[in-house]
Amino acid sequence: MGYLQMSRFFLSFMAWVLLLSPAAAAADHGGTSHSDGSIGVIVDYGSRVGKEEKVAMELAIDDFYNKTNQRLVLHSRDSQGDPLRARLSAMDLIEKQQVQAIVGLHTWEEVSLVAEVGGQARIPILSLADSTPKWATDRWPFLVQASPSRYLQMNAVAAIVGSWQWRWITVIYEDTDSAATDIIPCLADALKQVGSEIGYLLALPPFTVNSSSPLSGELEGLKGRQSRVFVLHSSLSMAAHLFETANELGMMEEGYVWIITDRTTNLIHSMNSAIISSMQGILGVRSYFSQSGPRFQGFYLRFREKFHSLYPKEDNHEPGIFALQAYDAVWSVALAMETAPSSQKGLIQPFLERIAISDFHGLNSRIQFNRRSLAPQRIFQIINVIGKSYRELGFWFEGSGFSKTTNEKSTYSRQLQVLGQVLWPGGPWSVPRGWSLPTSQKPLRIGVPQHGTFKQFVNVTYDGSHYSVTGFSIEVFNATLEHLKYHLTYELIPYSGNYDSLVEQVHLKEFDAVVGDISIISKRWEHADFTHPYSEPGLVMIVPVETESRPWLFIKPFTKAMWVLTGVITIYSGCVVWLIERNHTSAFEGSILSQTTTLLCMSFTTLFSLHGEKLHSNLSRLSMVVWLFVALVITQSYTANLSTLLTVQKLKPSVKSLKDNNFVVGCSLRSFIPKYLEEVLGIDPKNIKDIRSFEEYPQAFRRGEIAATFMESLYAEVFLAQYCKGFVTVGPTFRVGGLGFVFPKGSTILPDISEAVVKLYEKGEIMYLRNKLVHSQKCLEVEAEDDHSISPDSLWVLFLATGATSTVSLAIYVAGQMQHFQDFMLENIGIWRLISAAMRSWMHHHAQRTQFSGGDLKRTSSLVELGTYRGSHGNV
């Protein structure tokens, strides 16, 4: 309670001070001897708006008296642009002057404070502020919005921006509550409707006469940004200060675009030549009011005369939209007082209702309230500042667009170009681009994938000092830049992360763009925009080609080496058994042909029968047992693999067969394909194998690790061009993906890049580069016979075991046979010596006859040796 009492004491004290001030003591218009009503006025005497409104209200009182002979008194107070002072002035007018209504108030801050006072005193407050929120009249039941809302002008600003498709807009505004909470959101929504966005907001503190805050720092920051389209929503004094600074910084030169709202343009008629000269080339949106008709012409002449007499130092004496609104607001109050019976003038609520149901033709437009608010302004004038004044280009109509006239025969267009040529800052007639080009000092930072699966598209190499980037995607990008109307400076920066992360770097401002084989998918649209795709969308399935004819499929379960090794080990094992059992089995007797046939038959029937023949040697039994086990494994492996091959032959072309049989498919896990296979095609993630390089695909097929792979259409073309005899696409083409370049959302460069890509298609350059890429691939044959065949690598332990067992058995058998052979030789050694001596005698005799004429010595030698032999062994 103490705080409230102190507040009331302070407000009462300030009101007493105001009463003693010269402003409060100013003479009231209309005299005080006799009056039929009194109206309070709160304006800023020092501003152009306040001056116009004060003069217009006084003229309204004079005109009303001349028409009705009713004398009304205006009690004026100077707010000096201070909301608190406006509140104190309202309290003084209500308590001391006992006014029946208050008119004026130019800012929302003033309205919010005075409406509170009016509600407590039950006095109607007619606001002339142009930015009062829609909910204000619901919160304060005695508040009447006597000036039309001009929020729709933001649609006009957006229409100007959309006429030249500028994407990024920088908004500069004076930081008041109404601008931040209402004006800026309206502008943002309107820009979205034309495909543009607010790229940057710059809030400036409210400007005062004593304000000395420099704007050079803020504008220097804007100058360093890429956008060159600025929308300014501020007071006239702030605008004059800002454009003076902008000229000093070179921000009013060629390439810049400035659009100002009606907070400034509604007072452009009052600007001096110095301010106008600093605003050359600016486009403005101004509230429209008709200047035809005898009533306006009479008001116009009398306003100029009175305004000049009161403010001779003003450069221009013409009335603006603020004067007309103030005139009509006073008439609304005066007409409500006229219709009130004298006995009811003290009843405030009916008086408020009579104001709310006002319906007459004012100077500006038809005055008719809806829920105590005038209809919003729906027509705005488009002006272009040129030379010492400005040129009226035409008009913008809410819901219709631009037109050169306001009559019933007007034709409308959504493009401002219909209004004629615009002179832009710096003097050029050509339309500014709306954004600054990258320079050699600040080139466009473009990210490229460093570890892509297909090096034919983006190949990053490093020579120890710098990176080199080549590939199809880079060639397409360079060809695209050749079709731009300007030179684009850029640098390529490799990025080692995955593709999703690379796109996200654009959103994080790490890169200005991304170039490469980037697939266009919805998830990536959340972070950036894509250009027109330079490859058709499509996902296809690739499987190996079946080169073998169906009748010879039975040999495919084993590789060639497996067949040869099986045959060799079979014959070897059979030979070992035959050699050991030949003396015990009658089947092994007979001619050589008969024994050979029996040997081969026994060897190979072992593969298909586990019974075998009755064996007599433990060695042959040991060899046979091991071989029968190996034969069992071989036959079962053959049967199983043949069944698998027959199933694969039947199921390969179907995606459904991949899921039903849990076949493994290959693709790069760094792409969008795994998620698509899982969520759309329903393939189990456990059956998706990561393939990290182009060369791994055929290797994975050859090893039987994957049964199929999924690739985008352009990748598939390159892959099939290099492995033209080993693989083929099967099944439908899924319409997803497509390759494009990545730019930030709302990028000013992106539309030009997309247009250039379309030109590449139209001129056939995309097709040329594509054919060049495909034809550069050398066709390589892929040995596909081992894809699903069993090789010796799988069973080498078994082959080693049976071979070793047979070899050991054979060695033991041979060792035993060598002992029997040695005993036989010892038993018959005499016979062998006699044969040996006879052979040597004959050889000596034959040599003596042919080589020497006197061979007696050798014959004697022979006889001597023979005699010696006889002496030792007796007479044979």
C-alpha cells in the first residue's frame, strides 16, 4: 500500500508541475466563455506529426462550428514524445479540464499508458498510433483506434521483394514494443509467402534529439554480410541519421537495395533537400489518400495557410496522412457530441457507443468502426526517391497487386515492373542482384566429400602441399558456373565425415555450399536447400549375371580345383587300397585292364556308397575309414550347395526373395540407402553389409558375401560399364534420390545455380559429361564361377587327413614288402652271382673281338676269372 500511495503522490506532483508549465498553460482553442463540449489533445509539439495533427484538429473544430454552430474546445498538451509525460497530461486533462474524450498519441507506448488512465476514468481515448495491436481494444474498453492499421503494408514490402526474387532480407527497425511484437512478425510472414526470409534483424535504440550513438559500427557489420537488400522501419529522424551514415560508408552505391516503410515515407513531403539527397534510389511504401474533391482542396488551402503562419521555419507546408486522420478523429468525437441530448451528455457509456457507430465520409476515407477500430489501410503508394524529390511509381492494392491507377479500370500485376523503370542507389537502371559476390579475399567455401564410395564422382588427392579435387560432380559444377551471368570465386575444402554430416555443416555455417555426389533426400532438406538435380532420381538392384547354362549347373557347387583335387585324392586312395589288398582279393586278379577297371570303380563308388568291399588288411581298413568320412562330407556339401544354387537361380530377380530368405545385400552405410532398405523395403538391418569402396562390390559378390546390391541409377551405370559382363540390374527402379548441389536455406545463389543446371540439360552438356563418364570405364571380366562354389580352401584339412592316412598306410605296407624282398634275395644270391659273371664274360669277349686284334690277354683274364669263380663255388 505504501508503494501505491507514493506512486499516486508522484503522479499528482508531476501533474501539478505540468499545470504550471508553459505548455500546460497554453490557450485552449475555441475559447472558454461558452462551449458545448471539450476534447483533450495529446501530441508532440516538436515533431512534424504533432504539428500537422494539431493544426488539422483546430481546423476540424472550426469547420464543425461553421457547419453546426456548436462550439467545442480543444485542450492541447505537449507529450514531447515521452510516454510518461503523455500519461500525466491525460490525468490533468481528465481531472482539471474534465474533457469528454482524448485524441492524439502517436506511439504505442503512449497509447498503452493513456488507455489505462482513460479506462479508469471511463473517458474515450482515440488513438492515432499506426501500430496498435489488435488485442488492445479488447483489453481497454474505452480505447478507440482512430487511425487505420497499416500492418498490410508489410505485404506490399514483400511484394516488392518478390518482384525480383530477392531471397535474404536484412531488416533494420527502431526498437519499440510495437515493432518487435507486431511489425516484424507480419513482415516475416509476408516474406515467406513470396519465398524470401529475414536473414538478419538489426534493432536500433529509439532516436532522440540528444542521441549521440553512432550507427557506423552497426552498418559496418551489415556491410560485411552477403545480403544487399535492406528494409528500414523507423522514424523520420532515425532514417535521416541512418542514411547519412550509410552514404559515408558507401552503402548507397550500386548493388544496394533500400526499402522504407510509411513511418518514414508518410513524412517524405516534409523532408529537406539534404535528407532527400542522402536517399537517392530508395523505394518507399506510403499510405495512400485521395487528394481530389472540393472538400479536400478547401482543407488543403486552409491547412497550408495556417501551418505556414504557425511554423514558418518548416520547408514544406502540405498536409500528410497524419493531418487527415487527426481531422477525421475530431469529427468523430464532435458528431457523437452533436447527437447526444443535453440530458445525456454526462452518460459516458452511450457517448463511447456513439463514437463507435460513427459512419461518415472523412477527408481520408470512409470513417466506420468495427469493434472500435477502423478498417486497415488497403491501398499504398509506391515511390522512388530521385533527385531533389521523389517519383510516384504507382499503387499496391491488398489482394490485387500493383497498378498504375486507382480507378475502376485499373489493371493489376503481382510484379512491380508493371509500374515502370526504377532508379536504384548509385544511379543504375539495372536491377541489383540483391547480394554481394564472393571475392578473392573472401571466396565461397565449398565442402566436398573426401571419402566417397565412387571416386569417379569426387576424387580427393593430396600431393603433400595442397588438395586436388576431380570427378564427374566437379566437372558438372564447373560447367554450371560457366552459365552464370557473373564470376563466382570459390575454394573446395575436403570433409572426412559422412554425407549427412557434410550437409549439416552448411546449416552450421562451416561451409557456404557443398558440391559432390550428394543425394537429395527429405532429411537433408531440414538443414539446407538443394539445386535442381543433375542426375535422375532412382534406386536399382544389381545382381551377378548367370553365364552358365542350366544343364551344366550340376558342376557349379565345386570349383575346378575342388573337382580335380577330389578326383586325385579318390584315385590315390583307391590305388593304396588296391596295392594292399591285391593278393587277398580275387577281384583284383586278372589282366591289367581288368584290374584298372576294378580299381577306378572301387575308388569312385566310395563317394556314393559307404559299404565298400570286405578288406583283409588293417592298413587298407584304416585308409578306407578316413576316406569314407571325407567322402561323406564331400557328398553332403555338394548336395547342400547345389540346392542353394537352384534356390538362388529361382529367387534372384525378386526383392521379396531377399527378405524371405535373409540374403545379404551390400551398400554404403554412409548413404541414405540402408535406411531406405530398412524402412521402405523392409530388409533386416542385420542383412545389410557395408561396402566402403567401388572395388569391394565385385569382390563381395565373388566371395559370396552378398547376393545383391542397391545403387542409385547413375552409380549403377558406371558400375555396369566397368563390370559389363558380370552383373545386371533387375527389378523395378525406386524413385528416390538424385544428385544435387547443396546451399544454405534461402541462398541467393541457389536459384541461379538451378537455372544454370537446367541450361546444361537443355544444351545436352549433362548428357555429354555423363556419356564421357560411362565410356571412360574399361570393361573388366569378373570370374563369377566361384561366387557360390566350394573351393579346396573349405575342406583342405580333410583332404590332408585322408591323404596323410593313405600315405602312412602305403609306407608301412611298402616297408613290410621290402623285408620280404630282401629275404628272397639272400636265399637266391648264388644264382644271381653266376648270372652276373656270365654277363661280364660275354661283354669282355665281345669287346676284345671288336676293338683289339690281340685279345688273348683279355680272354686269358676272362678264363682266369672263370677259374677263380669255379674254385670258389664248385662246378656249376
